[in-house]
Amino acid sequence: MKISVLKKDALSNLSGKWGTAIVINLVFIILSFALNMISGLVEDEMISSLIALFIAIITLPFSFGLLASMIKLSRGENTGIMDFVTVGLANIGKVFSIYLRLILKLWLP
């Protein structure tokens, strides 16, 4: 399948939904930025590193939820602005299962 066909399909699927897609992405970016600012406010390096690790663990399901929300939008399903949070947290076991398999596949070679 050619990339031009995929682009055309994606544009037609998102027609009339661009505002929702942009707002969902902006909310995700603002939430991620705010969480990362927390680790920057702490001056102790050890605590800052632990907070950064905790934030990475929190944002992983949100990223999965963002991907799921964009797929819902492209399929024509109703998607709310904060659905990426609820979908990510509802599938937290699946998210970490996928993540751990990916890490193992990267480390083994």
C-alpha cells in the first residue's frame, strides 16, 4: 500500500475532527509538561531521579491512551478530551506487559 493512499485515508477519517485531535494532544502535552516540571523543582538529585522515574511510569499509560484515542477518532468513534487518561489507566496491565516485552526484546540481542 502506498503512503499517499494511507495519507488520503487518514485525512478523510479526520475530517471534522481536527479540533478534537488537537485539543487531546495539547492536553496530553500540558499534562506531561506539568508532571516533568515537578522533578525539575526538586534540588536533591536522588529524589529528582526517583520522581522522574515515577513520572515516566505514570505517563506510559497516558501515551497508550493517547494512541488509543487517536485510533478511535480515525475510526469515527466518539472520543472525549480526557479519554486518553481513562483508557490508559483502564489498560495499565496491558501497557506494562507490552512495555516489558519491548524492553526484553531490546536487551536480549
